[in-house]
Amino acid sequence: MRHDPGLPFEVRGIEGVRKLADVLNPGIPDLKLPISHAVAEGDLVLIHLRVQGTHGGELMGLETTGKPIDIGVMDLFRFRGDKLVEHWALLDNLGLLKQLGVSSI
């Protein structure tokens, strides 16, 4: 289960992950996710990374701008044994909207 306040749909199980990929891949076809930091404790792993690429297709209702994207992300993963069971995602959605020219806040 992915907890992500920026998504209008639920990401649960492999079908949810496929749906998320179907949304992201056309919107950012050259998607890169460089990891800056990783911290693990017990059954939790915290990853600080960046979403980088080009807005090359429709993305969450936003028409293609061709503009570069580079935003920060914090992902917290919880594992049970060797299985990922929960994921909390916090993305800089306001930064994304500013970079795409949708918001000037």
C-alpha cells in the first residue's frame, strides 16, 4: 500500500504499481530517480531522492510543456521480512507546479 496525498487513486499491490507507472511513464518519459540518502532502522527504510526528467507527455491532467523537472522526494518504506508492505511518499508537488509554469506561489 502506497500512501501518497498527491495521487487521485490508490496504489495497492502490483496492479496499483502498474497504474502508477502508466501515469508517470508517458508524463516523464526520460525519468531518473537519483538517490541522495538512504537510512534503515528495523523494518523501515527512508530514501531521499530526486525525480528528474522532462515533462514530455500528459501528467496528472497537465498538458505537455517540454520543461525540465527536478523535485525532491522522501519515501519511507516498511518491510515485513523480504516483502515491501507499506510506502509513504512525499513529493515537492508545489515545486513541480512551479517548474511547469502552473503556479507562481
